[in-house]
Amino acid sequence: MQLFSKNRMWRQHELRSSYDVVIVGAGVHGLAAAYYLGKKHGVRKVALLDKSYLGAGASGRNTAILRSNYRTPEGIPFYDASLKLYEGLSRELDWNLLFSQCGHLTLAHSDSSVTGLRVRAENNQLLGVNSRIIGREEIGNLVPSLNLSESTRYPILAALYHPPGGIIRHDAVVWGLARACDRMGIEIHAFTEVTSIIVENHRAVQVITNRGRVAAGAVLNATAGWATTISRMAGVPLPIVTHPLQACVTEPLKPFLDTVIVSATLHVYLSQTDKGELVIGAEIDPYQSYSMKSTLPTLEQMATYTLELFPQLHGMRILRQWAGICDMTPDFAPIIGTSQEVSNFYMDVGWGTYGFKAAPISGKCIAELIATGKPPGLIQPFSPARFETGNLVGEKAAAAVSH
Amino acid sequence: MREQVGLADLSYRAKFDTKTAPSRPFWPLGRNHFLIVGEPPLSPPSGATDVTSVYAELLLAGPSSTAVLSKLTSLNLSDAALPNLFCAQASLAHAHTIFLREDIGSIPGFRLLISREYAESAWEAIVHAGHEFHLQPFGLGALELLRN
Amino acid sequence: MKFRFHDKTIEAQPGDTVAAALYRSGQRIFSRSFKYHRPRGLLCVSGKCPNCLMNVDGIPNVRTCITPVHEGLRVKAQNAYPSLETDFLSVTQRFDWLMPVGWYYKTFTRPAMWHAVEPAIRKVAGLGEILPSGPREYEHAWMHAHTVVIGGGWAGMQAALAAAERGEQVVLIDDQVALGGQACYRKRMGPRPDAIIARIRAAANIRLLQNSYCFGLYEGNLLGVLQRAPHPGASERLIHLRAQQTVVASGAYEAPIVFPNNDLVGVMLSTGVLRLLHLHRVQAGKRAVVVGKSLQAGEVAEELRDGGIEIVAIVDPDTILKATGSSTVNGIQTRTGHFSCDLVVICGPRIPDNGFVAQAGGRIEWSEPQGAFLPTLPPSNVSAVGDASGEAVANTIAPLPTSKRAFVCLCSDVTSADLCDAVAEGFNHIETLKRYTTATMGPCQGRMCQLSAIGVCARETGRSIGETGMTTSRPPNPGVSLGALAGPKHHPLRRTPMHYAHQDLGVVWLDMGDWQRPRYYTDHLAASEEERVLLEYRAVREAAGLIDVSTLGKLDVRGADSGKLLDKVYTHRFSDLPPGRVRYALMCDEGGIILDDGTVSRISEDRYFVTTTSGNLDFVQQWLEWQICATGWDVHITNVTAGYGAMNLAGPKSRDTLRKLTECDLSSGSFPYMACREAKIKGIPAILLRIGFVGETGWEIHCPAESAEGLWRAILGAGHEFGVRPFGVATQRLLRLEKRHVIVGVDTDALTNPYEADMAWAVKLDKKEFIGKTLLAHAAKDRSRERLVGFVLQSPGVPEDGAAVVVDGQPAGRVTSARYSPAQLAAVGLAWVKTSLAQDGVFIDLRVNGELLKAKVTMKPFYDPEGVRLRQ
Amino acid sequence: MSFLIPCPNCGNRSVYEFRFGGEVQAPPTSAAPPGDWQKHRFNRVNAAGVQAEWWFHRSGCRQWMQAVRNTVSNEVLESFLPGDKQE
């Protein structure tokens, strides 16, 4: 029984001279791509390169919220497919990802945000995603601890309720996928930093790392925060600006909040972990930066908005605050596909603040693209070509908070 | 006020905003941006915009005025950073404010120009922050007394 | 002084903390551990470990060992049922074999099973509970200093005095009850440095922040400081302290030693025992075993003997086998024998508290001779002194025996065996080890466990401690309350000059950002929103209505290049606008996306008056300033929004009403539609714009803010005989919708261009150059995307804003605004549809309450399509 | 209240007082084809290192300025009003 086994999750390897596929970035996206390459397409001569320890980047820094109640006809089926893959992943990996489908509530504090939520509810329902607008009474039943007073500065008017949404243990996803990849013979190389990519005749032929150079049949950029840096090595420009995103966690409390709460007006999202800690997330920092230092004003904002929703928490202490860096695209939608300039350079980047939710489906789709050369329909709207025509995806029109 | 701190509404005073340095006393707000404030009637320099109605003017004066303000703004209000007759702009209780340091004799004084629609909200915030220092509102009469 | 501990009354002495008073009253168990519910007693007595967390006055997880007692305090234990002494859940420790490290990842991998057990796990996890508590006041403050010294011990005081003597403004932060650091509770170190304390207090340029702790050193040398009880009216104050130089003098704290049963009640850190003894005059036990290396342990033993505690033995950590006892310690088993005692005093490694240096970007490296992580390359504006820098720190790292009862992390019950197992599974990097085992992630923030966890990781991986390295130091540390971070509840409110006139009339407010606007008027009568809106609607269409539009952004634009600038930023042409005329103004970005709209009036040859939407004023002003800055043009923009009260009088009787108050000729002949004039109304100087957002004859009147309320009342008075009424935003939204007037941000979004919004008339592509021209010219030809159309619903009902347009069961657009139109006697609205459907007379399906209803597309206004009324 | 930007008018102020205007880039000429404008609109260097940027001092003097900043360390090397630099 695995409970009592002490088997190694993944092994260390020497870097080989060539791989069929070299994946830059061993976070959830790179791991998922490798997993599906191996599992669905039998491509196992794959190396995952990461400049730090496993899960050091956005995969271990996000607030682990899963949902599929997006706004656009492009976004909804994509995230819905992702959520469904997540639902089966604990079993598939034989590793409990602690996915708790506790429900997801997006609160509206103004008429215009109610309208925005209604657009989402309508499109969700038409596309078969369980999500609906609920009133104050039902909100009160779901979250009795929430401040539903009408005399606050921003009273809660309604909410978008999405029962299948919830939280998952983000690190467990990384470790579970890594173990599965390792068992298929896929190599994970931590502390292996890519320093340049050699392109010849519009093909990426070699990847140079701090541990030596490797030849590659295909290269996948699956980084977050460093997508422009890696793509630039292959001569591929990107419409991305990198911003920090911060979150914090309180000391453990007995359970008082069993759903995920997002407030679009107050730019804050909260959930309580099984350990009892309250995890609070903020909007992205308002300026470009690669710094992962947390800031006091953002912490104060998170506290202010949390207390608007749960004033009784005023004495709770924040234990940790951290930042990750997010690659923001102009339309708040990812860039998935083959680069225009380099034929075997693939991208699974530009995930902004919502990449974790999409890891399994984008891994699956990008694996299919790499293995077959054909992009699955689900990712076609997210191709890099859309920035040449200006045919952007409409997710940006949804509220500013995208968790 | 002489011992603690007081707050007055002097919004009636005339204010003009101009791009060219005027010949009379002014407060410099930035490169090519100047403010004239004074007792009405005040004739506007040519090309200036009358902003009398745009800004409310509150006067916070007294030995504790810096302590009160430091609960509401991140601006450095120390004598070294903002000496008498110097000005600065910053947020005060979340509203953009022009701070004019104008001491009354030896009593520190700050004239606060706040966009009119925020003024009531800012007044309330200052009074709240001033409780600890026994802040008192005062009128023009008291100001006259103080000057003499 | 007395306070309540559950149903007991506890006597406290002056200067007592809650924990000291409880200890004196005989309480020994202070908490139950997180996972196994093992009894835990006092350990550090300095607010650093997780052992004394209780609920105090409703607030959970309070460190009772540093919480001063005040009369009437209510204290309760947490995470123990039914009591601290008997906790049913302590049986879990018998099943610890079922819960090896990471057990939850390896079990319940079937979603249905996990779903079933998760609620039970949630219930037993967690620590404190929130209980009702009285209101608390939290404050914010900002401070600036040349030099900030963190820590009021010997080194900190020296540093503060030295800086003060250099003439610098100094702030000294100390979290203890008295200055002097260790000297306050280590009597053998010598007397309290009273002379230096007196000099600190006397120095004019040293500001002392006592009972305050620094919780983070942020970028730009910003220190987050929490001051407890700053004055009687506030419980906590968060100080944003900006320093030029920061001196970290936060000393060193003691950490436990790892051996089996090292968490028993009665096993305490030596500093904890001494603090109890000297700060609170409480003997932690009668017969003590001191565990430590000879010199250090000898000193502690001497000091305890001075305090009347019998020393049974001094034991070298290398020889310890385990502590004995069931819940409370009763002895120490060593290789040489068993020593009975009721107190075990641990002389643990002293950890330099230099996380702030790391937070500031300094490098922290392991020093083998000192047995500590020390700052090596602090940034130029941060330095460490005293014990924080490693001075006088010389640790010998005790062995870390692998045992299922040797606790490394007290917060989450992680043992040394757990850590070894995790490393064997591949979690061999300190960061992954931390995440997998949760060691260092509990309420102690790693203080008690980090060094031991690193030690185990190093040994198991065959690396040195230095190679293994530390986890990242992150603020806030110590933790800080949400209340203190949020600060005083202060929401700025923007009030229009007519605010109190509305209130007098009876009003339901609408929040628009910080602004408050009348949604509709109630006349103090209870009636539904629909009824009130209809009343106001009829007044405007049949007589006249008056609405407060003071929230419109207003910019005064002057200077030689004003026309040139407006031509560049708006899609229409303004340089040729004659004085006395108004033009609609649409602003796009370089991609041709609509940013804002408003009006531009030319008041005189050299002065334009520009209005923007209420929410976009700041953005528009910044956009204009940006163009000026980039071009160097001669334009002076003044935001005069607050300077003008603005109201719109509209309706067939508006001219009759206004005529009573002004000498200005209001006839269409001399004051036509889209003209502007400066005139006096009731003696008040005003700017009048003849425009028609709601589709009737009307004037938008701007007057000095201080006169606006008077003018508002005067117009309503003059119009009384004609049936003039005030109307609110809800009515305005209906009136404009009948005219198909678009509201930027409501009917458009971040992807909308003017062609899609059916506003091609507002774009002058023949203009030489303006922002967005190239891509707008491109968009003018591209009809592949969506269009904004009007619709009339063909059956009863009103679609809600946001309802879907459906084609073949798929989402194919959305309704942006819809209302019941008295003019059409049906619901009308605006909706985004595929371009192919954007033709008069086409039928579309709308989803109304889950049902599909037919609506007819129209590209013309629903009311007065030819625009006759507003020109009358 | 995080890192500081030296405002030429107001002195050192917290970055949170400013609005970030993005990296400084030259627009295409008005005659440039739509493709160039789309690239200008979307593509960014997004430098992980030193870059020139626009900032607007929202809570202070309310003027636009440029700053040269290291986006990894957030260190601001220089800041100026564009008019001053040209002289």
C-alpha cells in the first residue's frame, strides 16, 4: 500500500544529448504537457527543464482555485474540459490532489457587476456549465459568516454561484504529475536553466543550459513570468507584460468558510484550506515587475477587503504573504500554439492569473499539437496569430478579477 | 489650538491655477504649474483658471497638527521636509490634497486644498484622527485672535 | 486584577501576562497540538512558539505569554474538547502510524471517498475559533526617519545613541515591556543598563516606539511597525515607517533541541524559564534538569539556583535518550541514567533574528564556527548589529535523533522521522521538504523549527547545512492582524454640491465609484422603483425634468495648441469648432477601441470646456496630459469638475422654466441645438450647453459649485407651475435608451470600436492625423465582428441586462441594457449580435428567464427617431 | 509604500502613488500599415532588466515623467520630465 511505501517520487538524471521534446518550465503546464505526450502519444524521450526546484514558480504560488464559469464561448468549454480532467486526476495519478469541489461564489456589489455576472451565467448555462445568479438569501445560506448587511459601503447584491468550482492542493498536482512522468521515463531536470536557444532555418535545433546543450526535436515554452525571455531566445516576440500577483494566508482557524469567495468589485478572493488557514488573493500589482517581493499596500488592501466581507476576522493574524509573477496578455486569454516564426517552437504561455485552472487541458491539447502537428479546436481561438488580425478573445471584458 | 490643534473651513478664499509664473506670490505645484491663493477679491492673472470653487480650503493649526496629519497621509511633514511656506501634493485620507505649510507665528499650520466633492469626507477623517489630540473646530474669530 | 479563564476567576499581579498569571495559578497545559492533540505547556514565554495560543476576548490564536492582563479579560483554551486536561482527540496520537508524512496525498484518491471524509478532516483541523468580541479601533500612521533601529537591547541602544550623536533623526523600536533586552531577565549578565536607557530617553532626536514590533522590511526601506495600544482609544496602530538607514538589532532567540518527547509539558527553553522567573516572579518548577553544553548550561543553572529552583543535573544534549512522563515531564533518561524532575530547561541554539536583512535583499549564509545563519552582504542601507549579526553567538548543533516522538515542528506535529521519510521520497530540497511536510509553515513561522529541519535535511541528503540553505524569509513576521492592516474604516465619499437638496427631496442613492447620485426620488413616499421612474419619465417627456449631472468630468482646456490636441485625441474635429458651439466627442486608443465620450464646447477663441463620463475623468485627463507631455504642445488643462455644479433641464417646458430666471435669449433661433453660451441665471454665472442626451429640448447648466444648490432649488421652484420634477439616474437610463444613446462602459467594453457600436458618424477619417486613425480605417472595412443593435421585444417581459442572444442554441451575443419603453409599449434595448443580424427588421432570440423570446432588430432610435423634439 | 520613484517635482515617493504607463516605445508613422500598428499596440520587450518607462504621479504633482528602472530589482536608476531631457 502506497501509504506506507517510501518510494522516490522522481529521480535525478544526467542530461542526455538529445530529446524528442524539450519542455522549458517544469510547472503544472510543462508537466501536464509531458504527461499527456507520454500517456496519449507515446512520446517519452522528453526532458523537462526548470531553473529552480520543482513547483518553484507560479504552480506553487497561486491560490489553487478551480472553476470553469468563464465569460466567452471560447473560454467556457476550454476551462470546463480542464475542470473535468482535474476531477479524474486524483484517481488517474493515484495521488490525492485534495480537490474539494466546495462551490465558487462571485459576489457583485453594483448593478454593473450583476450585469457582468449575468452574461457569464447565461453563456455558462447555454454551454452546459453549472452556474447561476443567486440572491442574498441563498448567499446567506451558503456562507452564513458573510457580512450581508445593507448598510456597508459596498453591500452584496447578488452572486454567481458555480457549484463545481473549488480548491485543490497545488503542490500535490505538481508532485503527482511529476511522479507519473518519471514512471513513464520522462526526465525532470531541476536547477537546469536555459540560457539560449539556437535557431536554424526557422527551427529550434538546440537548447543551451547551464548544465550543457541538448538537441531538440521540438521545444515547448511552458514558463510563466519568463515567457518573453525564453521566447526571445528563439527570436519570437510576444504581446506580454509581466506583473507580480500577491497572496497571503492567515493562522489556522476552525472552519467557517466552505466555499470559494470572489469579489469582483473589491478585487479579492478567499478560501479556507482544510488545515484551517484563510488564503487571500489580490489583483495583480499595477506595474510591470519581475520582483517576487511582497508589498505592504497590497497586504493592506487584501485585509481591508477581507474585513468588508468578514468583519469578524479583524483579530486574525496574517502569517505569510508572497508574490508570483504573471504574464498578462492584452485580452486576458492565453497564447497556445506554434510560433509564427519558428516552426517547431511551441508556446503554452501568457496565462496571466488563471493558468493553474487550465493546466490539464492545455497540456493535453499542446501534447496533441506537438505529436500530430494539428491544433485541437479547443485551443484554436488562443493562437498567437490573433494579435496580427486584432481578433482578440473577450475575457478581458469580464470583471478585472479573474480567479 | 494654541496648545493642541484646531480645524477651520476657509473655502471662501480665492484660488487661481496658471501655467506661467505670476508676478505676485505663488505656490509652485510643478514644472510650469503655479497656484495663487488669497483673500478675495483677487484679480486673476491673465490666462489663469479660477479654481476658487474647485478646492475647499481647510486650515489645520496647532502643535499637534503634524501628528494628526501623519495618521492620514504618507507625506513627510517634518520641518525639514516641508518647512514654513513650502508646499507639496499627496493623498490625505484617500483624496488628493495640496498641502500649503503656513505657520501662524510659531504655531505650525497647514492649509489643505482638497477637491470640493471630497472635502466633507476629508473633514470627517481629520476630526476622527484628531480625537486623540482633542482637536477643536474653530472659526475666523479665533483665527484673528491667534494672529494678533 | 482579575480575569476569567473559562469559568474560573484568576488573580493577576501588576505586570502579569495572561500566561504568567495562569502559570502562577497552577495551569500547566496551555494548548493541544494541531495534529495529535498532545498537551503542550509554556515553552518560549516570548511570543515566539505556538504553545500558549488561546482565545482572548473573542480573538483566537493570541499569544498569552506576551498579552498583558487587564481587568475583566475573558480567556479560553482552543482546539481541545472537552478541556485542555482531557482532550478526546488526543487518541489520534495512537494512530500516528496511519498518518505518516503526506498520508493525505496517498489515501482517498477516489473522489467519492475524499468527498465523504473531507468535511470530517476540516472539522478536526484548524486551531482557534472566532467568538463575539467588542468593537476595536485600529489606526494607521506614517513616519519618516533617518535611522531606524529595530530592537532596544544593548546593541540597539548603542546604535541609536551613536546615530543620534551624529545628529540624525532616530526611531528606536522595541517589542519588550522595558528597554534593555536580555538584561531584563538575565540577572547574571549584570545590572540593567539604566544609564544608557536614561540617555536614550533624554535624546531629543530619538523617538522611542515601545510595545511595538517591526513585522517586515519592505522595498525602499519601508518598515511595517505594529504599535500595541498607542492611546486609550485604539487597540493597535500600524506605522508605515520610511527609513534611510535601518539597523537590525533584533538579537537572537532560543530554539528547542530535538529528542524523543521533547514536547512534554514542563520542557521549557531556558530563556522562557528565566523570563517567568525574573519578569513575573514565577518559578517554572521546583526540581530542574538543565540540558545544554557545559558553559552555557552552567550559567543558566547558577541563575536558576539564585532564583530558588533546585538543579537536579546538567545534562549534555549528546547523551539524552528521551524525556519521560505521560503528559507532563517527570524526568530525563540519558545514557548514564534517569534524572527525576518536574522541569526540563533547554539551553538551545540561539538563532540570530536577522530575517529583516534577508527581506531587504541581503545574503544570509551559514557560519560553521558560530552555528548560525548570518548576514554576509547586507544592502547599503541596512546593517545588523549585536546578536542579530552573530556577535556572541556560538552554537553547537545538538544531534537530531530520528524518532516518531522527537518533534521538530511543534505547530504541525512534524517529527524528525517524518522529515527523514520525506527526504527519502525525494523531497530533498528544503523548499519542497517544507511544502510536503508543512514544517516551518505554522503559527511560529519557522522560529522553533527551521534550524532543526534544515539540519535533518542536510544530514539525510549528505549535504552541509550551508549547501542546504534557508527557506525564504517573508514578511509579515511576526504576524499582524487584519484589523491593523486594514486600518480605520474610511471610505471617501464624493458628494455633489446638491447632495443635501436631494436628501431633502427624499432620494434613493446609487453608488458610482466613490460618487453618490440620486437613483430616483421618493418624495418621502414608499412606492416601487418602477412607479417612481415612470412618474419622473412622464415629467421629462410631457413637462420637464431636472437631473444632477455634477459628476460629469469637466476640463478647462486653454493654450495655443488646444484645438490641435483635441483633434488628435478625439475622432471628431475641434480646431474648426466656432466659439459658442458644442460637439459630441468620442475618444479611441491606438487600436481604435472606444475609451470615453463627452462633449467639447468652445466657450471662447482660447478656451474649450470638455466634459467626460463620470468614471473616466482621471483617465481622460491623464491621457490628455500624456499627449501634451510627449509633444510639448502649449496646452493647459485644469480639472474643474469639483468647481462646477451641473444640472440638466430637459423637456418641452424647460424653456418656459428657464426663461423665468434668465435674460439670455433661449429661442432656437439664437440658441440652437448644439450651441453653448455663458449667461447669468438668477444672477449666477453659468455655462449653458444645449444638448439632448434624453431626447428633449434641454440645457445642461454648469455653475460655480457653491451656487449650484441655490440654482437647483430655483429651477425647481420656477418649474413648479409647469410640472417640472427632479429625476434620477434610473430614469435617465430609460430616457437615453429610448434614444439609443450609448453609454461607454455599459454598452461598450474593452474590445469595442465605433463601427461596431454603430457610431461611424462620429469618426472623421478624412482628418489628417488622430489617435487610432490607421486601425479605425482598417476597422471601417472589416465587418466580420459584432454590431451593437437596438431591439424591440415582441412579447411581454423585459430581458435583464446581460441576457443572452441565442442562435441555434449557442450564445451569440448579449443584451447590454433593456427597459420597458412607455413610448414603444414594449421592452426595448441594446444588444451585441453577429454583424449578419444587424439589419432593420431581422428577428433575434433573447433568453428571458430561461425562455427564448423573439425581438425585432432596429437600427433607429425608439423615440423621436428624426430628433425633432430636441431641436424644438 | 513600496519601492520609491524619485519624482522630479515631489522627490522620493512610493510607487503606489504613480500610475504605470508602460515601456517607452516610439509609435509607427501615421503612414505605417495596420500590421505595424497592431505590433506596436501589442508586442512588448517586457525586459527583465533595465528599461525606460512612463509614469504618472497621480497622488502628487500629476505630471507624466519617464524613469529608467531595473524590473528585476525595482531599482530606479534615473527619472526625468521628458522636456528636461531633450534640452
